[in-house]
Amino acid sequence: MICRSALSRGSKLALGRQGARGFAAAASPKASYEPTTIAGVKVASRDDNGPTTRLAVVAKAGTRYEPLPGLTVGLEEFAYKNTDRRSALRINREAELLGGQLTAYHTREALVLQASFLREDLPYFTELLAEVVSQTRYTTHEFHEEVKDIIHQKQAKVDASAVALDAAHAVAFHSGLGAPLYPTPSTPIDSYLNEQAVADFAAAAYSKSNIAVIADGASEHGLQKWIEPFFKTVPAQGSGSLNEVASKYHGGEQRISAVGQNSVVIAFPGASLGASSPETAVLAGLLGGESTIKWSPGFSLLSQAAAPGAQAKATNYAYSDAGLLAIQINGQSAAVKKTAEAAVKALKSVAESGVPQEVLVKAIAKAKFTLLSGSEVGGVGIVHAGANLIHGGSPLKVAETLQALESVTGDKLKAAAKALLEGKASVASVGDLHVLPFAEDLGLQV
């Protein structure tokens, strides 16, 4: 713990106030999304009465649900193209005149259509997002002249770290969550992807049963007023079926030869969305990555384990019915090998000997910051809130989760690390396979 005698007067006052304030900010309306249902549409919102609003439609159309490779990214690229009521040019001009921002992106579970704008323009952008969902025209000329080229450009940009992370998901989950986040350059998407296939996928995914509307900076009254009339055109049920396969963890190893880049992912079963597993979040904070403090090597295990020429970080990828706690190491092949060996050794030391109390306090604090900052960031908070709703859950309760993190003890963290190492790992290596280690070399079971 911090020695109070070593603190300045200002620091002592700050610590003293912490007990009185607690985490009041975490319990404020801004911290947690409040769920409701409006005209058959699942909605979650929070409002700090600020001047700007972020509004998003989160659809169950991530890569785990696509029946054919490339459909998710194809649907993403058709966002804000021609609709039955407006041309793409008109959409662009109107959004610019209002000072708005329009984005579309996807995760393994969700496709997100997001608009950021001035608060008073909620009616326009609510109508626009409903129109994109229910009235987009999946035309042949737009697919061949624009959408297809953009997809091929993104394929070419897939690097070794992305391939390694996809490979780790593939050996961990096989189908479903094992589908790559973006099609790799070797994926023959031209055999599967066309405008009609994208339209069929949209018809299956864009329905009231498969979407959620998430608002950050809008009142529930305003949402009630505008969602009900504008989302009437969205069908209650999809006209087709999605690739809904329950996730099952397998574990294994995959090695892919590549020139110029090297990446190793060492992964274990993690915490799913909404699961009560605070030990996983604290363990991710303990493993950490590069130091976040200037002039300090950092307290995290990976910041200390990383060899010169390599970067390492730990992330818990949380999904609706599974999670993957992944350590990713990128850099020069020899440095990646050395860092991977040191990372596994550090994890084994936690499983065998635990961690000092001071380090545990730091790891819990890091997990709290990650939780709170993720909730505040529009993209991360919106995706998590929407993913929970479309899978039948409820948005994260920040105050309750903070309390769970505070309950993690050294023994619980030690037991969590031990359980990971006793089970099967998922290991993926991309790069110079002559140098990069096998899972067996690292002492891992696959």
C-alpha cells in the first residue's frame, strides 16, 4: 500500500476525500445505460444533458453470424449508400450541413451504424438510421464499382497481428466466433459475395428482434418520440436465418508462415459479457502491456517481460456466450520468442506464488480504470451495451462491477491463473516459424 508519510499534503487530502466520494461518478446516470423497449425495439440510453449526441443501431450481424464469408463487411460498406428515399450524395450533404458524423464498423458479434451530431438534430439522424436499416438499396453498380473494391483494399491491409488473433479465435472456437474479423487476402470471397447475398443477409439481420438502438446524450422522452414513428418500417422478424451456433471452447495451435512481420497470440478461456468474473479483468490488468506512465517501466507483467524489439499486451475479448483472454506479442521474431517465454513464466509464477499486495492493488486499480474509461468512450460503451441487449441481456451496471473488482483477493487471482494453465491454451504464431516457439516449447497444453 502507499505510505501516507511519503505523500504531499495535497495527495493526503485527495486520498481522504476518496473515502467520502467513493465512486459516486460511477453510479451517476452517465455511467450506465438504462434499457427500455420502444415500439418493439430494444433501446438503452443515458443522458448528461450535453450539447452532442451519439446514436447507434447495433445489429446481430457480426462475423460469427454470417452464413458466407465477407457478408458482414459487405453489409458494413453498403451503409449510407442509396436508399429508397435518398441518394448517397444527399445523405452525405445533409449530414455535413448538420455537422454530423456517420460511421459503420463491426465486431465478431455486431454491426454498428453510428451517428454523432448536435443534440437538437436527433429527429433527422433517428430517421436516417432507420432508413439505412430498412430501405437501403443493394444495387449491382454500387457493389461492383465501390463496395467490392473497398473490401479488397481492406483485405490487403490485414497484417500479421490481425491474422494471429483470428487464428487464435479459430483454434479456440472453430466456427462462429472463430470466423475472421476481416477476410484475409487468401479468402476467396468473390465466390460467395455479391449484392444479392448482402441483401439477403441484411433481410435476416435487420429486424427488431436482432437490433438495439443505443443513445448517449439523448433523453428517453426524445427517443420515445422519434423511434416509434421512424422505426415502423423495420420488420419485427428477419426474413432469413443467421448462423447462430453456440460457442464452445476447444483450444489448439495454428502456425502460419509469413514474411516481414511476426506475431504470437497465447489465449485462454476468458470472461463473457455480463459474466461475474472479476478475477479475469484483474488478471488482464496484471498482465497489462506497455507502461502507461511516462519514464516508468510499468508494474504489469508483460511490460517487464517484453524484450527489446517486441510489444506485448493482454486483452479479455468478451462475447455474449464466451470470452478469450489473449496475450498478443508483436515484433522481431527472436524478441517475440523471448517475450512469449517470459510471459508464460510470469503467468506460472502468479499461479504458484501469487502476487504482492501492492501489485494486486495496482492491478485492481487498472481494471477499474479500464472499465470506467471503456464505459465513457462512445464506441466501446455503445458496442457493449448493444451487444448485451441483442443477446437478451442488460447493459453493464458499472457500480456493481466496480464492487466486484474490489472483492478480488490474492488467493482468487492465484486460483484463476492456475485454472488457465491447467486447461487447454489456444496458441497462434504468424511469421518466421523457424524461430517462433511451439506451444509445447512454452510449456502449454493445447
